[in-house]
Amino acid sequence: MKLEMKSIKHSAFASHETDCYEGYVYVDGKKAIHVSNDGHGGSDHQYTEDRFPHTIIREIDEWCKKNLPKWKMSSDYNDAEEYDTSFEMWCHDQVHLWKRSKELKRLLNKNKIVYVKDNDVYVWKSKNIKKISGVHINKFKIANKNINVILNEMPFDKALKTYNDYLDFDRVV
């Protein structure tokens, strides 16, 4: 089963305890489910498109639990407990990845260099440069010989994966 979330809309000002969002989940390339969350800490709203039976939501949830990696969470400083990745959790992961993608696109724009140093992500910005070029990146590398990972030099998908890896978001599937 191939799941994709498209047409994501997010409202930062309305997001309180959870992300306030809406989007459509495609199953094997077909628009199947409209999902949304009001952003007040409650569960997602999930409505199937006309050609899909409502049972598809339960089927996808079971598929997610069986096929997607489990995740861990610790509360009250106890040992982390392991949980199945539900359909709702997968949806929230997709929204989070979408937000990270937009964030990285903003960081990679014009006058910034995004790089990894000491297992953390940093941004170098110049007020004097309107658009970063290969010349600027080479000068940056010469001045910072210990920096080997520069996201500006990568294809966007690889840069996004690297960005997420270093920001400890490894649950996205």
C-alpha cells in the first residue's frame, strides 16, 4: 500500500496542543481520505471520499501498525515505551515533514548557507550577499575546513533527509 498526503494546509495561529491542519490522503495514487485536526488536542477528523468505503480508514490504520516502524516516548523520566505507528500518527508525521520542508526551503533561499557541524544544523547568513553562489560556498568551505556537510549543495530531497536526521525526526516514513 502506498500512502501519500497532499494538499496540506496548516494554520500556525490556530495550532495549540496539536497542529491545526487539513489535507488529503492518497492510497495507491487515488484520493481516498480527507483528514483534518482543529489544533486543540483532539483526534483527527477522517472522512472517506465517495468511491471508498469507510472501512478503508480501519484497514489503513491496521496496515500502518503492521508495516511502519514503532516509535518510543518517555514520560515522567521513565523508560521509553514503544508504540505502534497508527494512521493518525502517520498523518501528523506527514504534516510535520511538510512543515520541515517549507522551513528548509526558506533557509536555503538567497543569502544563507545551511550546514552541519558537530551533529547540529547551523545557518550562516550574509547581509551583503543577495544570492549565494558556488563562489560563496567555496569561500565558506575554505574558511571552515572542518565543515563537510552543506545542504545548499545537495538535491532538495537529500538535503531534507539530512536536515530531518540531524533534527532527530526519524519517525517519518
